Amino acid sequence: MAEADRQTIASGLAAGSQLMDNAGYAILDVILKDFGQAPRVHVLCGTGNNGGDGYVVARLLAERGHPVSLYALGAPKKGTDADAAAARWTGPVLDFSFFEPGRSDLVVDAIFGAGGKGDLPEIVISALNKAKQPSVPVLAVDLPSGVDGDTGHIRYQMACDATVTFYRKKPGHVLEPGRSACGTIVVADIGVRGGTSENASNQRYENDPTLWRSAMPKLSQTTHKYQRGHVAVFSGPALATGAARLSAIAAQKVGIGAVTLLGTEAALHVQAAHLTSAMVHTYADPEDAIGVLAKLNNPRCVVLGPGFGDMNAARQIATSILRQEEQTLVLDADGLTAFVDESQALFGAAALHDEPRLILTPHEGEFGRLFPDIADDGSLSKIDRATKAAERAHAVVVYKGRDTVIAAPRDIRVGKPCVIVNGNASPALATAGSGDVLAGIIAGLCARGTPVFEAAAAAVWLHAEAGSKAGAFAIAEDIADRLPDTMSAVENQFLLEPIPRLQCD
């Protein structure tokens, strides 16, 4: 943001004071629209540009006759835009110790913002503690004080009602726990037109159909079922078939033409009793499994792991698939656990290809077991951890959670998004089998011919959207059942075109 501001000012598009005034007007708009009934607005100002924005909004409110009180942590540095903004404020400047919000008053947190680092001073914590009342709404400028703009890590726990940020979202807006602290996020255009990230190799975006819809092949009247895509799913044993079945069903419901379940005869008797539109095929051992895959009618993508159980077989099958030329492997659940102590065998096999043919779908615990050193580095954001894991594994990594991060090796994605953070998750996804459904969606989209990174990003968004449609009390089968309608809405552009998602820097 500092570089973006500098380039904007250097180009003559706007002076720094004008950008600060524009920020103040953007904050004022949100206050008048959403908090206009507040009896009084209390503006808490820091000493930097975030505080400068606070001085501007306090002045604008006072000019409109709205009761406003301003509290300063200290004086801005002389000669700065914040200093100029403070000079234009003609009301009293109070010490933080005098801050006492009344019922229904609005508190504007303009203390630190996205650039704040380190622990908060005690006087700031004391003031913010006073704002922790159900009857006192809080609006944050740029980011709530105590949220790290780079990582989303928090140094002070407080949930704001709204956050107004400028130009683009920062990682702290989309990564937990910072995301939950922000409340409703408004991204305001204040005239910034600088920044270098458009040309960077590690571009990062918030997930949205505009990023991947054009990469999804469309069906035509001449398409036959194997051209629509064929997915192979490895089943667990007879008493653990459900997870693989959910993956198979999900793959079918995003438009593939055929799915084959592979397993023991006992397991496939169970699968065949539940699925009428899927094929089944037995195999004797891991070596035979690879032979069976070779004889099937071109399964472009394989799902291995949901309910699988046999760790030794999982390792043999996974590495053998990755040595093939064409097939993409979605490794989930037991497939990830199988490589906890032998990850180099997996990553070495994945590195045989120039483009990723491996998609890993770990939740927090699985990620920590597969990439323990990366997970233990507390300085890294979830974006950083996912990116490092993708580069080490030569894979697309779907690092699951409320803020699922989809990452690909940066050198593969030069000039394109290589990290996408998902933002439409719903409580419906927190149910047994939901992850198995996601693995199947990814495989189905890959089998249809969608590039692996775009397939993973699309799958995560579609999975969450289907969960929202199914409702908070849905089970995994309900999520899968809503996929055809969700897919149709995206492919036929029935969805209203969203405001283009701003790049997340």
C-alpha cells in the first residue's frame, strides 16, 4: 500500500492529502449509511496515516453537525499528511483515558490499521476494552487494531461490526482469525492507482467465478460421455465405503460422463448396491490396481484416500499414478496420512511433471503432519504456508478451513494468480463427508479438462456455494445434491455478475 500510494502521488494523479481526504469521505459514507442513528461518534486516532484518516472523518462529521469526540494516542509526525489532517481538526483532542462510549454510540478505530505490528500499548487495550459492549458498534479503518495485515494473526481479540479499507483487501481481511474480526468489509476506491503486484509472480486473489469460469470446458451436442470426463475413485473396505461413494457422486454431479469405483469384491458389492450410474472394478493388489487403471477408458483423474484405510497400498498406488503421463491425482484423507513419514517419495514422484498433476487437500491437522516445519513457523501466514507447501510438493495445495487457501507453485503460474483465498464458506460444510464431496468435485472438474489450479479453485467455491444452498443443517449428501444447480448457474452465467474481486495484497 505504501508503494501504491507513492506511485499514485508521484504520477500526479493525487496528492497524499487528497487520498487521505478521500479515505475520510469513504468512511463517512459508511457511517451515514449504516450507523447514522448513533447518538455520538467516538474517533480513536493513532499517530500515523490511519489516525490521519480518523482526523478527517471527525472533521467531516462535525461539519455536518453530528456529535463527535476525538481521542489521540499522540501527535502525528510533523510535516506528514496526518499532521496536516490533524491541523484542520478544530475540536478538542482528548487523551485515550477519557474515552467512555455511551449506549449505541459508534466507535471508529483509526489507531493502527494494516501496518500495525507488535503488541498494543496498554492504554489502547484499555480503550478498546471499553468498546467491547453489545450496544456499542465499532467501525475499523483499514483493519481492526491488533490484526496483522500480512497474516491475519491477531494480537487483540475484538470483533468489529464493519471495516472500511482502501484500494484492495489485505491478507488480514481474508485470513482467519483476522477475517472474523473485521465484520462487514467495504473496499473503497480513493483514487490509488499504483502498486507493482500486477506484474508479480505471486499474485493473490479472493475466489470468484470470474477467475476460473472461462477455463471450464463447455458441453456441446456432439460430446459423448468419455469426452465429458472419466473419474476413478478408490473405495475403502466393505465397512468403510461411504467416503469414496460421496466423492464419486460429487464428481458425477459436476458434469463428468463416467465414474468407476475400484476396490475389493466385498467393498464393490456394497458400492453397487448404492450406485446405479457408476461402474465398479476389482483389483487384487497395488500393482494390479495400476494395471486396471491402464485398461479403463481413459480416467483423466483419480481420487485416492477417502475411507481407504490401507496406508501401504495408498503409497504404492499414489506414486505409481504420478509416474504415469496423463492422470491427475487428488490425494485426500488417508491418502495424505499415508505419506506423513514418507513425503519425499510423494513429492519426488510429483516433480516428474512440468505442470502439477497432484492435488493435495489437507485440513489443518493433516497439513501439520505432512508439512510440520512449515506449519510450526508462526511468522508465516496461511497464504505463505500454502505456497511453500505447493512448491515443496510440486502440487496444487487446497489448505482447507473457513479461509481455504488454494496455492500452486509460483514458477508454474508466472503472470497468473498462484494463490486464491476462498471467502464463501458456510456452516453447512462442517459435517462428516463434506471433504469427500470436495475431493470429488475437484476430480470431476479436472476430468472435464479444467486446468488443475482453476479446477481446485472452482471446486472450493462451488462446494461452499452448494453448502449455502443446502442450508446450515445439511449433511454431505445434501451438499452434493445441490451441485448441478450451482454448476448450471455458473456455466450459464445465471449468477449476477459480481463486482470484480479486488486483488488481495
